[in-house]
Amino acid sequence: KIDFQKDRGAPAFIKVNELSSLSNNADAGVKYFSGTATYTKTITAPADWFKKDEELWLNLGDVKNLAEVIVNGKSLGILWKKPFRVNISSALKPGANTVLVKVTNLWVNRLIGDAQPNVTNKITYTTMPFYQANSPLQPSGLLGPVTVMSVDRK
């Protein structure tokens, strides 16, 4: 599930089966979204994941452009460059776990969306039109692949 910031042109949320750039979405509100999108997934961690000599890391794969990782309500930090991964050992528990990844993207796609000829309600405003309606959209959001990795503590 992906939740979007209010009053940014996107729906309140969408559900997806696989990760891809928001700019590839058919819904113009998602396609041109700029702001923070919150990705939520429940994962089940088997007891055998938790070994004394190993740490568990969440690898987000590719992110456009920065991400905050929250596991079971505990913020584990903000990731702003590759590799987009964080140690989740302190927050993950055997069984069901709620993972939130808050991804904040750039302003570019929203400016391009607001430049489209059929737009009547612009979300943004700028005095300098850096982007036109035909400017290429930038990849946006949590692109993945997202994996849990086991790393030796030694």
C-alpha cells in the first residue's frame, strides 16, 4: 500500500503488487506526484532469521530520492544515498512486522505535471518555468527490489 500526502494531487492511497516508478503510473495524480509517499507492508519473519551472530538488514534497492525506514513503529533513520540499506535487528521480531518506508522525491515531476495543457488546478507555482509539458519525467519512489539480508556480526 502506498499512502500519499494530502493536497498534492494524488489519491489518498493506492495498492500495488510490485514496485515501479511512480512516474510510470497511469493515474496523473500519482504519475506527477511530488512529496512523501509512505509504502507499507507487513512481513512475517520466521524465528530462524534471528541468529546470535547475525544482523538483519533491510536493503531497499533503488530509491528516488530519500527514504525513512520505520519498523514496528521504530524509526531506523533516513537514507539519502546508495546503498539504501539499514540494520533492522533492533526493531524486527519473529512473526508479523509492519515496515513503513517514507520516500520523498524531487519537485521535477510535479512541475512537469502542472505544465500539461489540460491542467486547470495547479499544485505548484514557480516564477521560472524550468520544465515544460514535454520534459522527461524522472524516476520516482521506492523502486526496489526490497530484500531482508542476514549479515555476519563479525
